[in-house]
Amino acid sequence: MAFNQPLGGNEMPRFAGPGTFMRLPSQENAQGLDVAFVGVPVDAGTSNRPGARYGPRGVRSESVMIRPYHMASRAAPFDSLQAADLGDVPINTYNLPKTVQIIEAFYDAILAHPCKTLSIGGDHVITLPILRAHAKKYGKGTIGLVHVDAHADVNDDMFGEKVTHGTWLRRAVEEKLIDPLRTVQIGLRATGYAADDFDWSRRQGIRVVQAEECWHRSLGPLMDQVRARIGGGPVYVSFDIDGLDPSYAPGTGTPEFAGLTTIQGYEIVRGCHGLDVIGGDLVEVSPAYDASGNTAMLGANLLYEMLCVLPGVKRRD
Ligand code: MN
Ligand code: MN
């Protein structure tokens, strides 16, 4: 079987050609796919700087330099899986509750096929409807979660609203979309509304790894622990780009200093190899605050890293 390939840099200049993720073929539905890249252009869930609605376009635009083979792990995702770009979810930019329903229905349709999703946000609110769709497929309370973020995203409400980029994880726990005992949050830091803000997560049994625990260290040993804790069942990976320090990823809506390094971000995603990863997302890239394009480029590379740790991806000798 011939798998879809990204359009190569010697066939069409990197700065030209299709605007899909890695210049993969586009497709209208998930028929025949093992993995689909999906853009979710939402920023109505944000609480500070806007602009994550342009995240999918920005990340795709900066994905053009990624080549097919992973030189460290020798992963060969495009020798192993049928991948395509399904375009963007047609959200309702005037109505966040409707947008959330539209996203869930869009993912229901994809997950009706034996296809996984790697999603390009959009703000972090998108993870709630994506997890709702996954919980229908994989079972309530069965999904483990690797969540990288500066923020816990467990507020009960924001401005009285229950569904925002800062509340989605609390809703996901309450709705039993995920298994809190198989959930880890990495990179949390900075200031809170109350001194015990992160303790709501801990009370649910979630493993919370604040950024200070990560300073000056390799996260390889942490990921050994994470795999031991959350292996043995399906795992979703949700990567908020603001988990990384703003010196690496300034193009985001709610930056917090003293965060994870680029290398630590890679260690986390690469450390998911061996887990039953069922999907992932990269959220909160806001290109208007990303003068160099590096935040979007880093986001694109983190999505590629997620692709390379999906089960079934062969690693060449
Ligand atoms: Mn977040
Ligand atoms: Mn965040």
C-alpha cells in the first residue's frame, strides 16, 4: 500500500505548495486514514490575548520544513500510517456553546473511522469537546491524559462560564471523560487566584508536576514514572504551548515565565513512546504575538513528535 507522503522540498519549494500540515494531501473525511490532522480555529475561550483562531493557519504555515523521517528515534511515520489533513472545523465564531457542539460532532464523525486525530488549536477549550468524542469511543473514565501547560485549567468557572480555556480539565474530570489517577499535569507555575489552586487537581488524584520540579533537569526520569503510572490504557496528549517558557514560545495568549524548555517539551512527547496514545492536540498558538514564527514552528514540530510516538509507527534500523 502506498501511503500519503508530505510534499517534498525538492519537488516544490518549501515556501510554496499546499497550505496543509507538512503539505500532506487534504481529504474531506477520515475514510481510509490512520491519522488526521485537524485545525480547530477557536479563540472565544481565551481570557487574555486573542488570536489562537489563527493558530491552525500559522502552525500549518510553519510546518513546511519538517521532513518525513525522525533522525533521533528513526521513526518513519509516513512509511507506517496513512495520514492526511482534514482541514478546519467550521466553528460558529459568534457562539462558543454551539462551537463546542460543532467540534464534538466533527470528531464523532472522524472517530467513527479507525482514525486518530492530531489537532491544531485554537485555544484550550477545544480539548473538552474532543475528549467528549473520544470518551464515547474509548469508554468513560478510561482515558489517561498527559497535559503540558503553565496553567491547571481547573477553574470552576470564568466570568460565570463553565466552558472556557481555563475550565476544560475540571469539566473533563466531572464528566468522567478521563481517569484522574492516570492523568499528569506538567509545567504548572506562576500566580494563582488562591494559594491552593493546583490542589483541586491533586485532590482528584492527578499527578501535578510544577515547573520548579522540572528546572535544570532532564525530564527523561519523570517520563519513566509517567509511563509506569499511566500505561496500560488509552492516553491522550494535550500540549498547551504556554507550558514552554515565553523565551521559546512567546506567541501565545497567557504567557508565564520560568517555564519548560524546548528540549523538555520534546522529552515529554518522546517519553510517551510505548504508551497507547490515542490522539493529541497542540493548542494556544497565537500568531499575532509570534513575530518570528518560532512559536508556530515549535508547535508544528511538537505535533510531528506526537505523530512519531503513535502506536504502529515503525522505527527504521
Ligand atoms: Mn491550557
Ligand atoms: Mn496555559
